[in-house]
Amino acid sequence: METYGYNDSGNPRQQTPHPDYYRSEKKIPAALLGILLGCFGANKFYLGYISEGIIQVVLNIVTCGIATVIPLIEGIIYLTLSDRDFDHTYVEHKKGWL
């Protein structure tokens, strides 16, 4: 018998997360890496996109850093997606660019 948030042994009842609660482990780090270190392709390498990361580095060298806007936009896109959508798009289905 539970009363006032305590179970039978007198210990506080543990609250379980809501069943619809979902948290992505890679979303925030990938977004921050894209925004802060995108010129080095850090967000691509973090997500496991090795060839896209190399392309990003080469683009930044060839364009003298102008291509840095691409990972900046990607980082913002990562932040605007829900955790579930981010994992579905970038972790499960491996969408490499934007």
C-alpha cells in the first residue's frame, strides 16, 4: 500500500520517466561541435561521417573558411529538431548533409 508518495517500506517512491520521454545522447554535442568547431568537420566526425568530415575540411581549405557556414547551419538545424527526429535522421538513417 502506497500513501503520500512512500512505499510500504517507508522509502520515498521512485518516479519513473514518462513513457513518451526520449533523450538523444548525440544531439547537443553534435550541434555544439558544428557551431564551434565546424570548420574542422568535428560534428561530422563525431556522428561517424568520416568522408563528409574530410570533405568539410577540404572545402574550408579551398574556400578559405567560407564553407564554415555549412556546419553552422547544420548545428542550428540539429538544435531545432526533436531528439527523436535527430536520432532518426542523423544516427539511424545516416543523412550526411543538411
